[in-house]
Amino acid sequence: MLLPCEGATVGRHAALRNTLGAAFLLPAQTMLQQLRLTCAAAAAFLLTACSTYDFAAARAADGSYDVAKLIADLAPARAAGEPERLAQGTWIPLLWFDFTSFRRSEAPDPAGYTLEHLAAAGPVFCIGGGQKTLYDQDGKVIEKDRDGWLLWGCLWRDQDSSVATVAGPRFARSYRILLLGGDDSVVYRDEAAN
């Protein structure tokens, strides 16, 4: 970096020094500008790299997902021989992750479809939550799992599960505070009681 001179530079090397200083200063500014452009391009790529589908278009009037539309939107991928997955996400390394996907279920899950959403924020994703819903071939809910955490689950963790059984839906909840305190519960309810 060149420092401003007090007064005129005197001597036979003054012109050479000024020329070399300008020669080194310009490439440094150009490199810094190139680095900024590269970082901006990488950020724009990362923000959209995970997106292949707009899940907002698959929302029903009540805010839930239109599973029949999601299943229908998977058909073109199957016909083209591509992986059967719809995905939308935003990723800012170590700061923000928001990802939603809908795909055919894989073993050990029962045949049908899986809708997953994961969101995490903060330094190294210390705060976050996710939800996984399993649907049968007709789009009926088989199981829902929800998970939330604070400070990677060390400060607080909350997990809920809802599973369709022959005795009616089974609801399970587990939460922990400071890894020590918490509670676990399992309840069966009739469909009419919901």
C-alpha cells in the first residue's frame, strides 16, 4: 500500500517508485473487485442451487400441502427417468439452511411418499427444527415426526410423533431441557376425538 508523501519526492528513483507503486496498487484493487464478484456469484448460486420446485404452488387454501398435486408433479420426473424428487432450499454456509423435499419413500419406510422440511439458523445451525411426513400411495398421512432444538439440543429439544395405527392415531412427545429435565408421553386417541 502506498502512503501519501509530504511534499515532492526528490531523487532519481522517484519516478520508478511511483510507477511500481501504481503497478502493484491497481492489480490489488482489481483482485479485490474480482473476489467480491466471485463471492457474490457463489452466494447467488448457493441460494438457488437446491431449488428444483416451488412448494408455495402446492399449498392448499388452508395452508397444508396438496399431496395429490405433489404426487402428480413427480410423474414427469419418473417418465424422464430422473430421480423422483421435488426440492426447494436455501443454504448460506454455517448460517442458514431451509430445505423442503418430496419424494418416493425408500426402505425402511413403507411404500408411498415422504415430505421433509428442515430449517436451521445461527452459528453452525445451533437453532433449528424439522418435520417429516410419510404418506401412503393414495396420499393419506401414515406418520408425522417433528423435531426442534436450541443449542444443538443441549439447551432444549422437543420431538413430536403422530402415527396412524389400527387402534387410532398414536401421539408421542418427548422434550428435554438442559439434557436432564424433560418428559416423555404416548397417547392413543380416536379419530373423532381430534
